[in-house]
Amino acid sequence: MQYEAVIGMEVHVEINCHSKVFCSCPSAFDAAPNSQVCPGCLGMPGALPVLNRKMVDKSIAVGLALNCQIARSTRMDRKNYFYPDLARNYQISQDDQPLCYAGYIDVDVEGRKKRIRITRAHVEEDTARNSHTQAGGQSGIDFNRSGLSLLEIVTEPDIRSAQEAFAYLTSLKQLLQYLDVSDCNMEEGSLRAEANISVRPVGAEYYGTKTEVKNVASFSGTQKAIEYEVERQIEVLNSGGKVVQETRGWDADKGITVSQRLKESAHEYRYFPEPDIPPIVVDEAWIEQIRKELPEFPIARKERFQSQYGLSLYDAQVLTFSRAMADFYEAIVSAGADPKKAANWLMVELQALLSDTKLDISASPVSPASLAELLALIETGIINGKIAKEVLVEMFKSGAAPKKIVEEKGLGQISDSKALEETIRAIIEANPGQAADYRAGKEKLFDYFVGQVMKATRGKGNPQLVNEILRRELDS
């Protein structure tokens, strides 16, 4: 029997507020264990929660970016369960009235567009962090993470392959970073992805029994976990067995999923309205104010880069991959640089220097204005492309302006026709054999003479003038 995968994703995003979602404790990642806690974080009796307004603002922004409906009236709920990292024995979350619902995101999957519907995006608090690597085989709990602002984004079961899941996650991460609502650092737990996976016969309308895969540390790991779990479920069904609804973990070392616990149903959490937080009423003015502050989204910016700047699809995709890169590029163009030349120098020359030093574009020692100034020096013939690469390296090291570097190091391009003629005639006279072979039809020797001239001028000869004069002298 032929089967198809049916996959839905749950993504927990840590929203980058300065304080936690229900108290004023700071939210720094690398603080000493249990140093950023208060009675509320620790679930002490009588400690009352107060909802963080900035968290709601940023959650609405995500909802709008995901084409969601925004609830005009919503509430917080208590999700009851016992676990060591949950001090109150309940989590403040949202049940049947999420803040954002009924949205979608379009993603590119190997050249085709795939629309993935968003069921909901709801506000909740994070739990504490368990640590099982303490001395003497003991476990510890760090409550610094308890109460951090989380937005859980849940899709419909629209995903049909591990490749589509990977495309969804990368597109969602890009959008969240464009909105500047999270750094999406999976290593620090700022973004956590869980896949609900089932299989069914091709053409069937019903859904199979699903499993939820957790504890995956990367998008590529999520893709591998889904691929494995789909094959595992198909093998179970083909052997006459039944897939059990459960939570499974991903063992990256072995490349397999392993059973962790039977999956709870929603009713087992005994949701009920949170009595200590009043309902959240979102009016139209609130939504419109946030909508006005939204940035241009990646897909729209990519299309505009192609139409406005004449860039190829590939170049536009690279330059709009991050908001910082796209902003940097447009700042170069705004400073007067040719759009295509600016794209090439940014993606190739400057990006190589950034990669070698493991710096992000936002930390570049070369500013957009300085790179535009360098390109202007090439355009006006003061330096050539080869010299410009040397100047860029010096700019990257020292932060100095390109014009100053050119002047101090005497790197200006030689555009004096008389001086170049004298140099070229001397080189031809010193290489009579090669000159004779060129005149006899060995056209490739022209490049040899160009190299000799550039060597004699230490790379500073004006390439266009060198070619014109050299051709004239050789042909005369």
C-alpha cells in the first residue's frame, strides 16, 4: 500500500521582551541559575500575574504577518499538569480563545509555492529548565526561564513531506527575524519546533494516528526526524501493527525517534479561565497602530529588488535573506552606487571577509556609505577593480575611508596615456619573440602582455587604456 505523510507543526517562539510575560523579572539568557526569579516565577501562594503589554504587541505583529485574524476579545487560561519544571502545577496559556487564528504563510518548496494554514498563535509562559548533568547524578531546575514570553504557532496538518516542513520552518524563522520579535536561536531555546506526524493511504480523507516528535535541536534535525518517523510508521502499518499516539524524542546520535510518554488529550489538562488576569480586549486602533509599524516582508522585498534594481532571482533571494542584509544593500544604493555592482561587491567581496572573521553583516567594519565610496572610486577611474579589492581589505581591517587609503598608499590608477605608452613599448621591445608570435596569429599572447604591463605598473594601470594602447602598439 502507498502511504502519504500528514504533518502539522507546533513552534514555540521566545518573544524578546526585556521582562517576563507575567512579572518584571529580567529575561537574559546567560544569567546565573535562579538569579532572575521572584515569587511569581516560583509559584509562591499569593503572587499575582500582570500581563506584559509589549508581549501582546509583538504577538499581534506576528499574527498580522501570518495573515491571521486577531481576536477582539480573548483571555488567558490555566493548563493543569504536574512536572518538576512547573512550580504552580499549571501553565498560564490560552485554550479556546487564542489571540491570533485562521492565518497562512506561503513558502517556496523546490521552486513551487506551498500555502500552509496557521490554526492559531497564542500567548503563554515558558517553563523552567531541567538539568540532568549535576554532580552525583542529581538533577537541578533553573527557574530563570520560568515565565519567559512564548508565542506558540500551530499549523493545520497541511505539510506532506520533511522537505515542506523544512521550508516552512526556515520561512517562519526569516519572517520572525524580519519582525525583530525573536533572535530564533535554537541553541538557546528561543525557537523550538515540534512535529505532529501521521501517515495514511494515498487518496484517503481520514487522518492516521499521530505522534509528536520533540527535543530536536535544528531544522535539519527536524527534517531527518520526520523522514525517520514517517518510515517507521509505514513499517508498523505494513507489518500489521498499530501506531500509538505518543510523544517521541529524537536521538540525533542514533538517527532514530524513541518513545517518551503517551500523549495527553486536551481534556486531560483541565483548562479553565485564568481568574487573576482580566480579558484582553483588542480594538481596531491598537491593531492598526501595529500594522503601520510592520516592515516590508521578505517575499515582497525580494520581488521589489528584482523589479526596482534589475537583480536576478538568486541575487534578490540572497540579499533579502535577512533584514539586516537587505537594509545594508539598500543603504549602499541610496549612497549612489550602481545596484548590480553594489550587489556583487556585497555578496562576494564583503561577505567573504565577514565569513572569514565570523561576523554578521550588522557588525561589518565597512559601512554602506564607505562601500559606496569605494565603488565610486572604481567608476571614476581613480582605481581599478583589482586595487579596489586590496583597499576593501584595508578598510575592513582599519575602518579607514577608501579615498584616504588610496592617497596614503599611492594606489591611484595610472591613466596617463604617455606614461603607459612608454611602459608598453619597453615591454614589447623586451619580448620580441612573443611580439612576433602574436603578430603571426597567436592571439592568446595578448593576455601575456597585459599581465606584464599590470606587473610593471603594480596593478595600477587603467585596464581600458592598457588594452587600447597595447593593441595599437602590437598591431602597428
